[in-house]
Amino acid sequence: MFRFEKLDVWRKAMAWLRQVYAVTSSFPDSERYGLSAQLRRCSVSVASNIAEGAGRNTDGDFVRFLEMAYGSLMEAVCQCQIAADLGYIDRVSLDGLRSEAAEIARMLTGLRRHRMPERTSR
């Protein structure tokens, strides 16, 4: 088992991206290369950045990748709202995606704080 596979936040991000793929599968064909593809890329980026960061040698590097994962998550949440505003996602699905994303955000923030390298005072 790889180190990232032991992280609860990575498993949660993987479950979330499966939800995103399920929801975007019903988007109109006109969005196949637009919003649908972008939302899927963002959700994949969350899990991928967690995994890549876990494979780095320093806590500082890991933290940077956790920050990128957080940014991708926020981008995806925004895109979910856009999709809902355009009528592609119903309220129940949007609420579920946002709730899961909020939990992932909390987990990323906690892990980032835990792994943040201590700064030495001068």
C-alpha cells in the first residue's frame, strides 16, 4: 500500500470524485468538453495532489501539494454552483457535493496544519 492510500482525506477525495463523475455524466453533450470536463479535472486534481504530496520527501513539499488540492477543491465547488445555476445539477445533488467538499476541506486544512514545518525564530 502506498503512503497516500492510508490517508483518510485521499479516500474521501476519491469517493467525492466518483460522485462528481456520476453527476456530470448527465450534463448536456454541449458541456462534454466544457464544464463537465473541467469539473472532472478539478476533482481528479484534488486526489492527485494529495497523492503526489504524500510522495514528496519533505513536509514543506507535502503542505504545498495539500494547498494545491485545496485550491482545486474550491475551484470544483465553484463549478458545481455554476452547474446548478445552469440547471445541470439539482439542489439535492449540489448540497451533497458541497457537504462532502466541506468535509474534505476541513481534513485538508487539519492535515496541512499538522504537517506544516515549524518556523525557526531569528
